[in-house]
Amino acid sequence: MKVLFDTNIFVAAMIESHPNHPISLPWIKQARSKEITGYISTHSIAELYAVITRLPLINSINPKQAQEIIINNLKTFNTIDLGSDDYLAVLKNVSQLNIVGGGIYDAIIAKAAWLAAAQTTGKPIPTPTYRPAIYQTLSNP
């Protein structure tokens, strides 16, 4: 199975005190052990850094620690890059659908899932299957 992960799954998996840690960590472990193929958009990498360096933790995560955490946890993940044409297409879609505010960020991740499917199968799937912040791009072939 090929899965594109959103930022909140990584945050929950990395922070033991997070209420979704027990749900998220097994998904990350499966991707790290290559039981599933993990994907992350480059947008989510930047967002992950922004979130974990600002978390209100007793022992806060400094920028150097954040970099190391991200690099170590994403070694086995494939990255999906969105180009400017992709962002403009997302912008067009959300404006046509009257989606406001932060909804565009979910649309960006959905676009990355769509691109992941296109890159791994040679053809896009119509829409990614949404699971709470996990976008399953493909089933096993």
C-alpha cells in the first residue's frame, strides 16, 4: 500500500503526549520498515518544521533538533514536489468550490496524493481516498 501522510500524523507520532500518538505512530513505523510505501509532500516537510519548533512543550524543540528529527524520520519516505502550476490549479479548484481559509492546505495535500498516484502508476486516480489526515494513494497492485 502507498500512503501520503499529512503533517498532523508526523506531529502526533513524534510527540508521546499527543492524544493521537498511539494511532499515528504505527503508521509511521510501517512506512519506516517499508511495510507500506510512505509519501510526504515537500509542503508538509516545511509545515512539520514550523509546527514542531513552536509546540508548547516543557522541553521545546529547537531548530537544529527539529531538522534532525525530520531528517531521521523521513529517510524512508518519498517526497512529492508540487510545482507552481500545481499550486495554481489547486487555487483555481478551491476558489471554484468556494473553499476558504485553511481548506487550501488540505487541497494541496490532496493534490500531492494525486501526483503520487500518477508518479507510481503512470496515471492519476480521480480523487485520493481520505482517511483522517492520511491519504491512501494506491492499494497494493
